[in-house]
Amino acid sequence: MNNAATHNPKNWRSRMDDILSLEPNDLMFQPLTTAYKLVTRRLKVWPFLYIIPLSFAAAALLYATFGSSVVKLTSLLQYGF
Amino acid sequence: MREIAREDDFLQIGILFTIILIYYLGVNTIRDTAWHPLIQFLFVGINYTGTIFFTYIFAQIHRTGASLRPYFFLFSYAMIPTIIWFYMNSLLYVALPPPRNITLTGKVFSLVFITLSVSLLTWKILLWYLAVRYATRLKFYDILLIGVLFFAFLLPYALLLYNLSLFRIPFI
């Protein structure tokens, strides 16, 4: 938040309302909760920075596992609309 | 999604559904479908309202998420990855019609297509999770339970729609 936002009580109140509008998630097991917060912190800012490389890795893993059957899967998906 | 939950301009939902209607009217010119595009569009509406009421009923059992209005906005915006995938797929059907061959270009295209599809699916799951979170105000494990139950209902419903030749992949 920039200085104008922090010094304006209305903006600050609205920001606090946003933060407190939902109860924070608790996964009931501290390492899981920490992992959840770590992942969501990244995804809140610029999710596609992580989604696209992970998706490519998943596609590459599919290809490594199933080989050329991946091409048949693509044909199947292309008929899927 | 937090801001979207506070929206009250229903024109936005109207615009999204108009885009979907244009898609179904357009795809009818690319490929023969067993059903009239308006009937397919009607089933998109049924899928949409079914998803909303399924989630709403679950929230009511937990006595959270009283207002129905955020559901309509959140779940309509959660359809954006679906809209993108269907449009992309129909454009590729015209530009690069299937089936794909087991050549280098076929394999490269398959990798790119699956990467895009998985990205859109991940985005869809994230938006769905946020839609349920902001609409119902439930926590992670309850949302996970909704997801599992929803999938348990969705799978036979999707098979039914496939057997009726309405959708090969359901538009949700």
C-alpha cells in the first residue's frame, strides 16, 4: 500500500474490512497450514507465472509416461468441444 | 474474486452468457451437432444454476453464505476459463483440424495444447475454489468436501449428457 492509502483512514478501514471479512483458513496441522499459506501467497500475486511452467511439466511427464498416446489424447480433446 | 463477490451489476453476467450464446450459435456452423444450439445453451444455464444451488444448499446446511447474489457473480466469472478453452478449441478445429499425427509437429502441438488445457483447467479449479470460498465463507476442508461431492454428482451427469450427444465435455 502506498503512503496515500495508509494515511487515508477510509482506505485503511476498507482494507481492514477486506482482510477480516473471511476467517483465515486453518488446516488443523501446522506444517500443512504453513504450506497452504506459502502456496496461496504466490498464487494471489501472479498465478500464471507458476501455473504455466507446472502445466508444461505435467504435459512433459504425460509424454514421458505414455509416449505417443499423448497425441491421441490431443485428438480426443480437440473433438471435445 | 473478493471484489466480484460484492458486485450487483447483472449486466456483467448477461455479457458472459451472450458470449457463450454466440459460441454455440457459431460452433453450429463449424460442426454438425445433434441438438439445436439454443438447447445446448439452455443446458449451460442448467449447469450454471445447478452448480450455484448445489453449493448454496451445502452452505445453508453449515449456516453460512446467506445471500445468493455473490454466487451468481462468482460462478459466472469462474466460467471464463471454460469459455476460453471452448473458443480456443473450436478455432483450432478450423485452423488445425484433428486427428493429430505422430510426427514431430504433431508431438510439439500436443505438448503445447495439453499445456494450455492443463493451465486453463488449473485456473478453473482456482476460480472455482475462490468462488466457493467467497460465496459460502467456508474453510478449506469443507470446500474440499463440496468439491468431492460435486464431482461425484458431475461424473454421472456428464456421462448422461455425453450419451444424449449434448456435450462431449460439459460446459460448466
